[in-house]
Amino acid sequence: AGKYTIGISNTVQGNGWREEMICAMKAQALASGEVAKLNIAHRNTDAAGQLEDIRNLISAKVDAIVVNPADPAGITAGLEEATKAGIVVVAVDQAVTEPSAYIISNNQEQYAYLGAKWLFQQMGGKGEVFYMRGAAGASADSDRDKGFKKALAEFPDVKVAQEVFTGWQQDQAKQQILSFLATGTPINGIWTSGIDNVIVDALVEQQAPMVPVVGADNAGFVGQLNTVKGLVGAAVTNPGSIGGAGVTLALQILDGKKPAQQTVLVEPQLWENATNEGKAKLKSAADPSLSPEWPVSISIPDWTTYTKDQIVACKGPGE
Amino acid sequence: MTDIATMPRPVSFGRRLKRFMADRPLIPLIILLIILVVILQILRPGIVNERWLANTAKFAIPLAILAGCQTMTMLTGGIDLSVGTVATMSAFIMATQIVNQDPTVAFLLAMLPAVLIGLVNGIGVGVFRVHPLIMTLGTSLIGTGFLQVYQRTVIASGAKIPDFLNWLGTGVTYGFPNALLLFVPVAVLIVFMLNRTGFGRLLYAVGDNERAARLSGVRYWQVITALYILSSLLAGITGLLYIGLIKAPSLSLAEPLVLPSVAAAVIGGTSIFGGRGGYMGTIIGALILTVLTTLLTILQMPEGGRRILFGFIVLFVTAAYLRIVEDR
Amino acid sequence: MTTNPLLDATGVAKNYGAVAALRDASLSVLPGEVHALMGANGAGKSTLVKILTGAIKADAGRILIRGKQLDVRSPAAARRAGLLPVYQEPSLIPDLDVLSNLRLTGTPVEPFRAWVRELGIPNLDIRDTARHIPLAILRVLDLARALAVEPDVLLLDEMTAALPANLAEKVLEVVRRQGDAGRSVIFISHRFVEISALCDRATVLRDGSTVGVVDIEPGVEERIVEMMLGTRIEKTRVAARAANEVAVAAGGRPRLSVRNLQLGTKLNDVSFDLANGEVVGVFALEGQGQDELFAALAGSIRPTGGTIDVDGAPVKFSHPSDAIQAGIAYVPGDRTDALAMQRSVRENIALPFSAGLRKWGPIRMRREQVVVSGVIGRLQIDTRAQGEVQRLSGGNQQKVTIARWIAANARTILCFDPTRGIDVGTKQEIYKLLRELAGQGKSVLFYTSEMEEVQRVCDRVIVIFGGRVVDTFSVEEADEPTLMRAAYGLPRGAKADVGILAEVKPASDAEAAS
Amino acid sequence: MSRFFRNQGWVAGLFALLIFLFVITKLIQPGYGSGDFGSLARAVLPYAFAVAAQTVVVIAGGIDLSVAAMMALTSVTAASMMNGASEEYALFVVPFVLAMGLVLGALNGILIVVTRVPDIVVTLAMLFVLQGAALLVLGAPGGAAAEWLKASVIGTVPIPGLPDWADAWVPKALVLLVVCLCIVWIPLRRSRLGLSIYAIGSNELAAFRSGVPVARTRIIAYALSGLFAALGGLSLTISTGIGAPIPGPYLLASVAAVVLGGVALGGGKGGLLGPIIAVFVLRLVRTDLTLLAIDPNVTAIIEGAIMVAVVMFGAFITMRSRPAGATP
Ligand SMILES: Nc1ncnc2c1ncn2[C@@H]1O[C@H](COP(=O)(O)OP(=O)(O)OP(=O)(O)O)[C@@H](O)[C@H]1O
Ligand SMILES: Nc1ncnc2c1ncn2[C@@H]1O[C@H](COP(=O)(O)OP(=O)(O)OP(=O)(O)O)[C@@H](O)[C@H]1O
Ligand SMILES: [Mg+2]
Ligand SMILES: [Mg+2]
């Protein structure tokens, strides 16, 4: 058994990406052999609630806290208190503004930019795009919006036909795409903020003309990219396994191996099925045994050491 | 002097119309629905076509069934906030159990938590007199917790949507969504139950005056327990229908339907204080909400503006309906 | 007339949808007068009071107060104009204690306490929450609260209906003195004794219109009844109970046999029998345990001791449905306890049909319709507003509570003050009905707050005092002084030396005359 | 004495439960000290204001579904106004935001009174409207809070004459909470207005007939609710230093705490102390679950079960305290 207690704070429960992140944290803690106990605060709440959780973790005297911040700036006070109490703080998935914290994050702006740029190229640099965002008012959503707008600026002939917020809810997204299809407005591409497989479903169901679709590397969507006839699309990686990487980083720091910089960005990749090379990547990435909401990139080279069985088992040390 | 009061005054056409509508509260509700559809058609000419109608029905049906659960519980002065969780649980269990179970077994397993949660709700509310809001909120938290725990045991085995549910959820036959095959009997049953069966009568009576019902020999806990089990069962079935429609088993699948289901029942004229209301109004309420959602989706405006508009339209529709219906 | 009226309302009309509650009501009250407002159930008395006091808005009409036209828009405005009502339903806030209720209405506390004592409640704790206070006391508190602000016009809507004899007596005394002190009182009651003892004049309403104003003098009751009932009079004339009408042969074991019933401190030792075909009266002052007795027999509360036998077999009721199973139905005194107010008359009457688990299935609508309209006809329920029971007048609501059990064909009916707030005509109907039921071999236990009713319906009467049956009389023995004496716990044969008894006059109202 | 227990027994019981939980906490984590108590007080702050907001309207016989959205709107408004502004400017921002809460709350009340639509629908509609408005103010979390405001909930209040160790147990956040609530509540509770709020919740008809201006009282109750919600929104901005347009989990939490605190959802009964203690209980349970490192999926089950169990227990003792059953 290991020697450290690691605290984890996460503020979204019940979505596949976050569940994978938690499982990655558990699996990595187990695989590292250095962690005696995980102390996980995992519930639906806001920044104030996350502050509460962080302070509770401080009270519980953990050695490190890995946090997926509800907001980059909103939990500064709690992170500062943690650092003062000698606790190592690592933020995953999103950056935080607290300077003492270490950050290992997916680059959300780049995520959107990469996918949007590919999409606009597929559309031949012109036409109408259906822009399906995440949850209005969430910071990850506004970061992605920046990336999307950046790409849009590079393609002056591409227009946003309609912008909707899916709230990252499957049912809302499906209802929205169906409503939109019913209007008969012609579109040339669909960009989604990770609620992707229901969109393809809807296109198939309604026998609507297939247009290029960009989504995330969720197992369901990756499977569709491989199998659905006529579907051209791209999955942009946004690994939930970043959580495991966060645990690794925290352990490195605890062991005295501080990284060179405070911030490590995991750059997204894009897998498309328009080229043979891309198809091959998608084939190898596909994993039909995973829950369709889980990202298929279940590990991050150099950062995670667990096996697929371990993350799927979703067991931490002592469980 | 006295003549003014005693003479039978000629009743104006407006008043007659108003009284006509007041006696048939469904008519103004339907008119409000039609107005919304017309607005939609004006904003996006051509949108109201066969396919749109089918899609609207598809999404309105699960909402309407859940709103049926709310209608029935609200008649007794209660509310069932656990329907979202129950529907999600049934859907998720179905999708994960079908992978290596017989469909019948999977179905029974999927309905098991529904029955259990309904039973616990019923006993809590009916026997221990816990406020329904707290009781169902509590069981929905507990249910969510169990679902999370369960979810971890099936990560490796994946999920599948049974073809039948797929057909039921998304299929269309001669322009009619297949979901109607489930919904029409359910709706007829609920309406019949509320109006023409002893149990339905008791729901109204218990919600109106529990002491009076008791003195008439009604055992409150029996009615309430049966009610919450029924509500949960309906929610479970809705979950199966919904997973056939959405085809993505998530741990929060039906949660977004909970508040709208309450809203649909209230817009449809059911009183949250009990004793008053009916299911036909609720169905139209669900349709109104679904059309409204479409309307807002296709509107080009900032999300904040959309929500503000949504709020005001809901308020306006309900207020207009009340104005028309109440004859004071 | 020499003096100007204090309050003068003319041409008041009020419609509820298709129902005309008031068509053309007028009412003129002189200073210092106790003015009766009379009318059959549903005539519009309560509606008129509500309009006069701003609780609802009239559709038409003119209201003058001290000769000035005032627009009384709310109860608060009426209060400022010197009009203070005691409505037919208690209006203390249930969840506030009495003191807070006083503060809410800005009522001075000391005068209130004085009035409460005066009205015969010596030991009121004003920190008690209104919800926990019995109905009769609440009515008195309502009155005391009104009296405490010394209104110019006091409007009392069936103030005495829910009161036991001793409290009613005090109320009448106080009201009479109001008149003497130069204040006006509008007094609504269905009891002619009270009207004749108290009032100077009476305005009579029928079907929402004022049909006459009469001075109260001996013998005027006949005329009032005529005006009140109009065409209904003929039916009412059918005499109540022929003196020789006796119970059908009460052979065999008693229908209901109660032995040594105990319930906490409320019931100490109650034993009596109720035979098939018999109407047994229960007479008691307020709070002697009669509520608990009825509730225990109805299965509403569990007795702590004693036995109840039905048809010779011991029973233990743990829920009203057990009692109903045994054929015992309970008509509570407070109709808000018995009715689903937002539901229709039909549903309310048919409610017991669906109660049992086995009856949850489809309803045979046609059969139900027949049964329900049968009892509606039999009790002459005014069904103009039958869609919702809450829109019926108080008296008609009361009838629905009884109709339910007639429809369900209950073998034994426990009636707790069933004629509370019922007009003379209907009262007669109910007396007749109860006798008819007895004639069919059914049995009735009948609590009443009006002594003369004992004479009209009962075969025997038991008197309860302090939670014990203190005496049992046959109907022939049960004259009012005897009953009163027993109700005060005085042994039989003692001298009638209690002050209040001296004032009890023999019944001399219209009903007796008919 | 017996009346005290009848009226305050529930609150006393809750308080005992709270003390019990503190003992448990100390046993789980012997190092639990004044600093941790300060954390608890800060965590309680937004919940407590949300619950106060809910309590006022529930006592008045209504329910406010817009509490959390109101907090979000006031929070983003405060945060965006203070963004880049001087420290002194916050002196203006605070009263402005409070006034905004008061006015928007009153708007809730006015809409209920004018449209005669049930409270639950009006506040549900307002939930969307306020959410939309919050999104228009700030499209994503952001803004700032003045330093002195942030400092106002950190640390402890030195009370003259008290030894340092005792001072350490008086966190500023707690003092702020108590002061804010008392300033509004205590004078209200004793006033005729306060009685009127209870009266309309207890029996609206009786209240009207007692001369209570029902409409005005209802509007004031909602305005007060808005004021408390604005305090809650401010406390969010103060503790996080930003404003977030997505409402936090305060709506359901507030309803749950109201019921746990002994306030009847029908209105007319209860006080503010019970719900506030209930909030402390719920937060402390959360702390204990974290200290014990309970599996996060199980915490949902435990929280739900505790909520249900406490209310069930309450119902149970009420039933027991009436051995003779309901009087007729
Ligand atoms: N809210 C209402 N809606 C419809 N009808 C009503 C309403 N309130 C009263 N009515 C009707 O108005 C008529 C007069 O009722 P009101 O209560 O004034 O009678 P009342 O003379 O007081 O009778 P009682 O002696 O039985 O109390 C009745 O027919 C009643 O059904
Ligand atoms: N649904 C109904 N509609 C109308 N009248 C009814 C209904 N149910 C019962 N009754 C009448 O109520 C009275 C007694 O009811 P009760 O339920 O005790 O009958 P029962 O002896 O169980 O008869 P059954 O077996 O027919 O239900 C009978 O006069 C019966 O006609
Ligand atoms: Mg009346
Ligand atoms: Mg009477």
C-alpha cells in the first residue's frame, strides 16, 4: 500500500466524460502503488460548493488535491488555503488562476478550433453550419466558443445557420436537431460540443442529407464514424483520462519531482474519416465495449500507467 | 330599481363564449396551442409538416406520460419528483442488461427499481406522512446513488438499445409515430381511471379532503401507496420509451423532464394543492411546452433572451388560460 | 319611521355564473335594533352578509351607511365603517395563537378577555393555537373579538348553530344587551326560539330576494315560515313525529351495545344500548365527551377501555372503514370534515361506494346516477351549484353529508348535530327521514344541541356529563327542564334552582305550532 | 413548558442533532477545530440565505422556485459591476444588488397577485427569466469582488472580553449571517406584517376576512424572499470572487431544509431558526462524509436517506404524541 492520501473534487456527476475521469483517477492511484486512500468529493454543485468540498478535504488532511474546477477563478481562495496547509494542488481539465496550483489540462480552445477548422475545410470554406454548444454560462463552453470563433474568422464565407445550447444533454440536443431539420433550412455542416452520437442518429432516422459532423472522441460517435454509411466526420480527442494524469502529476510533486512548468497542456488530436490515414486511426481507436458516452482515449501516454481493465473496473486503492 | 336585478338580462356574445369555454376548459387550451403553432409557421414557413408533427409527438409523449404521473400525484396534493430518476434507472438498466439477458428478464429487472421506489414513496407518504416533495426528492437522490454504484459494475459490458424500443421510440408508421401505440392506451387508461373508476375518485377525494375521505371509509395509505407505485411504473415505462427515442443511455437521461412535467400538468389546469384537474389538459400542456421549445430553438437570439422569452410565454399562456376559464 | 336607518341596503344582486345567489335583496337596520335575517337554506343570507362586509363584491345594489353611500371594498374597510361580521365559518387564523389573532386585527386584548368571560368561557388561554380550539369555542371567540371593538353594526351569521345550549344562552344574553346599548345587530339563525327571544324585526329572504319585513311579536312565526318557504310550505306541514309513533319491535339483541367505554380523560364510563329501529338521542353541554363518544363509535379514535358490541359480537374499530364495514356511518358535526369541497355533489354522495380496495375498479355510472339522484330528491338538495360542493349554501352542504349514508344504505347512522344550520322546512324533512329510517329497522344515534329536537325524533335520550352517562330518559320524560338539569349533572328530582333553568321557556316556535 | 416543546420541540431536536453531529465529527477527525468550523460557516452562508428566502414565502403559503436563479442573477450582477471597479465602488454595488433582489422578488409577488397564476408556475417562469437575464449579464463565469468584501467572511470576529480560543470559534461568516437574518427577521416576526404573512399562509380566506391586505402581504413576502436571495447571491460572489450565471444547487436544497426545519409546506407554520439549523446539519453531514472518505456514489444515497429519515422520524413522533389518534 502507498503512503499518500489524495483528495479529489469534481462538480459534475452523471455524465460519461466525468465518470471516466473519476475512474481514471482511481485506476491511476491504484496502479501507482503510492496511494493509500482516495478521498473523493464528486457531486453536482457550483464553485461555492467546490470551495466547501476543498475545505472539507483540507480538514481531512489529505496530502494532495486533484480538482476539476467548476470555474478557473472561483475556487482561488480554497486552493490558496490548501497550498498554505502544505497540500499539493493539481487542477485537471481546466486551468485555474491560483498561481500556486499545478495544472494539467485539455486545451478547450484548441479543441474547438481544431474541429471547427477541419469542418470548415470539409465544407469547402463556405456554407452554413449548425453550431451546437454546451451549457450556456459554463466556462468550458465559453473557452470552446473562443476557439470556434477563431476558426470562423478564418473562413469568412462560413455562416452560422443556427446556434443552440444543448446543455450537454442528449435529449435536448436530439430535440434541437430534429426541430432544426424540420425547418428545412439547408446546412453544410454540424459542429457539436461533444453531444454527438444522437446527432448522427437523428440524421439517419430522418433520412436527412448527411453533412459533415464534428464531435468528441466518445465511444458511440467513434463507432458511428466507422460504420454509418455516408457519414463524414471527425472526432476531436478530449480525454477523460486527464484525471489519471492529474493523479500522476500530484504524486510526482509529492515525491519531489516538480515539473518544469506550472502548466501542462494536453493538446487535442483530430481523427477524421475523410482520409484513409484518418480511417485507420479511427479503426484502432474504436472500442465498442465501452459505454457510448465514454471517450475512447482512456489513457494518455507518459501520464497514465493503468491498463484498460483497471480503468474499466473503476476501483481505487483499498476498494 | 329592482327590475334591473331581476330582469333576465340579455347575455352578450362575449359572455356566452366565455361561459362556453369555461365549461370546456380544454378548448381554450387547444386554441392557445394552435396559436403557438401558427406563430411557429409564420416564423419559419413550411416547418409545420408531417415530419415535424411526428417529431413533436415523439418528444411530447414521454413528457406527457411523466406529466401524467404528476397529474395523478398532484390530485392527491402530492408531487413525484422521482419520476426522472426512475425513468433514467429503468432505461439504463434495460440498456445494460439486454446485453446478456433475456429481454423479458431485462425488462423485469428494469421495472424492479421503479416498483421499489414507488413502494417506498408510497409508504413514506401514505404511512409516515412525509411530505411528498421531500419523500420523492429523497428517493430520487437514493436512486441516483444506486444507479451510480450500479453503473460501475457494467462499464465493461457496454450497452445496447433493444430493437423493439428503438422501433417504438423513433419509428413512424404511415406518418404516425409508433410511440402512439403505447401512448394512446396509456392516456385512455389514465383518463378512464380518473373519471370512471373508484380509484380515480379516491385520488380526487383524498386530495380534496383527506379527513372526509377517511370518514367515508377510505384508507389513505392504500390509495397513496397504489398511486405512487403506479406513478413509478409509468415513469419506468417512459424511461424505456425515452431510451428508444434518445438511444444514448446516460445517467441523467430523463432528469431534464422533471420540471417540465410539473409545468405541463399545471399549465393543463391541475392544481398542485389537490382535488382539481385532469389528464386531457395535461396532454395539451405537454404539447404546448414541446412546441414552445421548438419555437425557441429556431429563434435567432442570444440564449439569455430565449430563456427570458420562454419564461414569459409560459406565464402568459397560463394566465390567459386562467382568465378564460374562470368565470367570475 | 322616525329614526334614520343605520344601514340601508337595496337591490343587492349577486350571480355566480348561472347561479343567482342574490337577486334583489334589501335590508334596513335601525340603530339599537336586533334585526333577524331569515330564509331557507340557500336563500342568500350568508351572501348578503359577505357583501355588506366587503368580503365579496355585489353585481348590483346600493348600500347606505348612516345615510351615506359607502363603497365597502374589503373587510378592513367594513371594519372602519363600523360593520363587523361573524361569518358562518370561523375566521381566526388556524396557525396563530389567539393573542396573535387579536394583534392581527388590532383588537384590544382586555375587552376581549372580558367578553370571553362574559360569554361563558372562564379559563381561556390566549396562547393556545386556534387550530387546537374546538369549533364551538372558536365561534365564541370570533364573537368576542367582534364585540371587543364595539362595532356599530354586528352581523352574526348562524352564530349559535354550532353552540351547545349553555353557550348559546350566554351569546343570546350578550346580543340582547348590545341592542339595549344602542348598537345594531343583524342576527341570522334558523331557530325561532332565539329569534323571538331576541329580535325586534325580521327581514325574510327567499331565493335571493327580500320578500318581507315583519315585527317580531307573538304568532308571527307562522307568517315568517310562509314567506320563507313559499310554495314549499305544503310539504313542510307534514307533521314531524306522531306522538304514538314508536320504535319497531326491538326484539332480540341490540344493534349496538356500548359498555364502560373510556377514552383518556374525556370519556370515563359510557354504557348504553341502541336497538334496531330506534333513535337514541344524546344530550350534553359542550365538551362533555360527546365528540369523543361519536368518534370512537365511528372508528375515528381508539377507546382506551370498555367494549363495543355490534349485533352481539364484540368489535374493535381501528379505522372508520371498520365501522362502515359493520354498517355504522358517522355524520360529523363540522361539514368541512365530511365533504370534498371542490368535488361535485354526486361524487361526494358516492364516495363511500369506492372506499374499499375491492371497489376501486370501474364505476357503474348509470346505477350510481340512479342512487344519487334518488337521495338528492329525497333530501331535496338544492343542486343549482352541484358542480362543486363548496358553492352550495351551508345547509345544503349539511344535507349532502347525510345523503351519502342514506345512499350507502348504512344500518346505523351516528348523527352529530345534523340539523346545524338547517332551515325549518329541511329540519322537518330530516326529522321525518330519521323516523323513516327507524321505521325501516335502522338505528340512529343522534346528538343535538337543540333540546326540542329530542322530542321530535328520539325514542330515548341519554345525557352525558363529565364523560359519563348520567341518566337515560324515555322521550315522554325528557322535557327540557329535566334534560337541562341532567346535563348539568344534577340528580333526578333535584329542585330546579339553577339560575339558567328559570329562563328556559317551553318550546313555542312555529315548528311546534305546525 | 409543554407549549415550548410543542412549538419549539422540532427546533430543539434539530439542535440536539447538530450537536450530536459535531461530536461525531470530532470523533472522526480529532483535529477538527475552529478553522474548520469557520469553513463550515462559509459553506453554510449561501445555503442559509437561500433557505431564508424560501422560508418566508413558504410561511406565506407559497413556494419560490426562482430562488437559485435569483441568486445567480444577483451574483453575476454584483461580480460584473465590481469587475475592474474601485474598492469603494462596492459600497454602492451592495445596496444596489440588494435593492435589485427586493424589486425582482416583489415582481414575483406582483405577477402572482395580478395574473392569479399559482405561485409555483409564476416562480417557475421567473426561474427561466432570471436565468436568461443572468446569461445576458455574464455569458460565462467571471467578474470580480472587492477585496474588503471577500475579507468580510474570512477570519473571526474579536469579541471584547472573550478569550482568544473562544474568539476563534466566532467566524465572521457566522456573524454576518446572524446579523443579516436578525436585522430583517426579528422586527418582522414581532410586527403586524409578520403576523399577516403567517395569516395568509395559514388560511387566506380567514386572513382576508380578518382585514389582512392579502395581495400586499404576499408581494412583501416575495420581496423579502428576493432580498434574502440577493444576500445569497452576494455571498456567492464574495466567497468565490466571481459570478456564475448557472444557478447552483440551492433550489432543492432550500426546499429540503425548509421542510427539515419544521416549516410546513402548506404555509402558516414554523420559523427561520429551524431551517437555518437544518442547513448546518446538512452541511455538516457533507463534511463528515468527506472526512470519512465515503465512496462518492454512496454519499448521494446517504444524504437522501438522512433527509427522508429525519422527516419520517418527525412524522412518527407527531403520530406518537397523539396516542388517541386524530380527534374528530
Ligand atoms: N361561490 C359560489 N359559487 C356558486 N354559487 C354560490 C357560491 N356561494 C354561494 N352560492 C349559492 O348562492 C346561494 C345562496 O347561498 P348562501 O350561502 O348565501 O345561503 P344561505 O342563505 O346562507 O343558506 P344557509 O342557511 O344554508 O347557510 C346558494 O344557492 C349557493 O349555492
Ligand atoms: N357504485 C355504486 N353506485 C351506486 N350505488 C351504489 C354503488 N355501490 C354501492 N351502491 C349502493 O350502496 C348500497 C350499499 O353499498 P355496499 O357497497 O355496501 O353494497 P354491497 O352490499 O357491497 O353491494 P355490491 O356487491 O353490489 O357492491 C346499496 O344500496 C348499493 O346499491
Ligand atoms: Mg349561510
Ligand atoms: Mg340546528
